[in-house]
Amino acid sequence: MVILKKIRSATLMETMVSTVLLVVIFMVASLVMNALITAKSNGDTQPVKERMLELEYQYVSEKLVVPYFEEWENWEIEIVQQNQQGREYVYFKASKPNTEKNITSILTARE
């Protein structure tokens, strides 16, 4: 009959502690990666800036009628003409309601 060796309890405890440490390290790494990906996706405003440049080009080319309102990929884009200090300006404003981010650009109105 085979005689089983006794395992020292210190070896078992070392294994348990190292396993717990590995799980904690992987959990922290996962949370950090999740936070980075979420921040990147919420903070990326380049696509809406490109859309606003397209709309500015359309306005300058006289293919866009002001006032103009549009919802584009969770962004609300608004183009209005206002008179300030005797001059006409066109305001391009994009806002994202759930994050309260705003992007604004101003052009002198065409005559």
C-alpha cells in the first residue's frame, strides 16, 4: 500500500497566498484597463469635430441653410446666426447631453 506523504502546512499557505495575490493583481489590472477604455471612448471628440468641419464647409459653400439642427452619434449639433456688436456671426455648437461636453466654433456670417 502506498503511504501518502504529509504536506507541510506552510507550503499550502504559500500556495493559497500566491493564488490570492495573482487574483488581486489581475482584478486591479482589469479595472485599470476598463477605466482607460471607457475614458478613451467618452473623451474622443475627433469624429464630431470632423463633422462640424464638414458642416462649416457646407455653410461656406452655401449648401447649408441656417438655422440648422442635427443629432449625430449622441451629439446635438446646432448652427445659428446671431448679431453681436453690429456684426453677423454663425455659431456652430455641438453638445453631448449625457457628458455635458461642448464644442463651439464661430464664423463670420456670409453676406
